[in-house]
Amino acid sequence: MNPRWEGRLRATARAAVGRFRRARWAVVQTAVAVSVSWFIAHDLLGHPQPFFAPIAAAVSLSASDVLRGQRAVQLMSGVALGIVVGTLVEAIAGTAAPAFGLAALLAVYGALALGGGPFGQGLMFVNQTAASAILILALHRPGSGTERLVDALVGGGVVVVIGVLLVPADPHRLLDDAARGLFAELRDALSGLRPAGPPAAGDADRELAAGQRIHSRLAALAQARGTARQVVVIAPRRWRSRASVDAAIARSRHLTLLANAVLSLVRVSGAAVDVGEDLPHALGEAVAELARACAALAGDGDADEAVAAATRGRAAPRPRPARGTGLPRPRRLRGPGVRA
């Protein structure tokens, strides 16, 4: 096999194993919630086809610990709104093809009108409202709306019990995982800086892709903060961790400043190299140490190694100011009250 393809396959396999390992408990909880939801709706309540219950559990829990309670509330609310819209459209327009379009139109607009606050994050609320309205028309029979609503409440209730009350997410682990993912992207962005040489093909695309990945990690960190806050407020098992989680959230806000600083460094350095300037050797050393510190915090080392690398980076000799920075010089202002 070609060594290049072999390396890619190994990297893909390692990434897949990492995803499996991180999601293993969430997936197990999802499977249990699906089974329990079907048992309650089908065996205990006697609903002949309670597919809404296991679907609600699977969609709300999924393979992630992030915002589980919020997803459950969005799903149950969306199903309720969709059932109301579908029932009204069925009574007015029947179940012909135009009725489906009208149901989708009213459901989406209704969800958008009510989709503020926690309902406005993501498309769960909108999608479930539209899907429920369509299903009411597609599976129309007397009493189906009430039955579907009960099924959704069963699935969402099982999610709340399992994912919030019994086995709530560890807020510190959520914050740590999100921070490590961000540090890994910062490490890759810093390691990709070229100190000198003509512009290489694809440099601009790589810088843009690095920026997109970093912003994606920042969004994941923001979701982890929101989930951590919800967990320590709602889950009784995590109430004792409220003070430490608040402190961890406050510390994590500095990572946003770090990420923006790294993005600025990558862009400015790339602009300087593109116009033919060589980055000072001292700057290259400092960037390399910063990359090592990010790598340690991403999981390749420990906090002591990160501190040591950051200290070496700060101790690197400061480069002397050079003529030209690769950026246009600011114009000198002239006018009343401004000295030339």
C-alpha cells in the first residue's frame, strides 16, 4: 500500500476510535432511553405504534452530552406545536397535497415566531414542529394527535430522567474536552506558520480553513459552557460543583482571547511572508514554544510542560523592529487641529 494512503487510513482510524471512546457512554444512555421509552408507551400505555417516544429519546440524547435537557424541551415543545398546527390544517384543508404545504408553512412560521431564548438555538424546535405537523396529516386517524403528544412527552421525560437527573453530564469534563479540542486547533495553526519563502499554493485556503476550525471549536466551547451552567442548576447530583464550575467557566473565557490572538498572528505572519519578508528568528522560536504549550494542553503533555514552554516563549529575545511589516502604513492625518 502507498505509504501516503496508509498514513491517512491510520489517522482516520485513530480519529474514529477517539470519537467512539468519547461518545461511548452517551450512546449507551441513548440505547437505554430508546428501549425504556418504547416499553412505557407500547407496553404500559398500550399505544400500538408509539414511534414518537423512542425517536424523541434518540434525537434528544444522541451521541453528545451537550445541551441534552434543552434538546428534550425543544423536541417536546416542537412536537406539541406541530400537532396543534397539523390538527387545525387537517380540519380546515383535509389531507390533500396542498394541505401538506400549508401545514409546513404554518409550522415553520409558528416555530420561528416562538423560537426565542432556548428555543432559538439550533433547528431542533423548528424541525420537530414541521415534522410533527406533516406526520399528523400523513398518519391521520381519530385521536392520533393526542397519542403522538403523549409519546413525545414519554420520550422527552425519559431523556430528562436519564440524561439530567440520574446520569447528568460531568460539567468539568465537558469544559476540559472543549478546551483540549481548541488547543489542538491552535497547535495545528501555529505549527503551520512558514517563517520565510515565496507564497505556496493553497496557503490562503489553509489559513481560511484553520480559522474556520478554530471558530468551530470556540462555538463548541460556548456550548460546553451553556451545558455546564444548565447541569449545575438542574441536576441535583451536580449542585455541589456549582462554584467550581463557575470558576472554570470564568477561566475558559480567556481562551477566546487566546484564539483570536493566534488567528491574528497567523494572518499577519502570512501577509508578511507573502510580500517577501522573513519572520525574525526570535519570533519563530516564540511561536514554536507557544505551539508546544498548546500541544501539551491539548493532551500531548501536562500542565507543567505547557507552563515551561510558555515561559521559554516569553523569555525568547525580542526581535528588533524591521522596516516594513508586510502591511500598509497608516496615512498621516492632516486637517484643522491636526499637526502634520
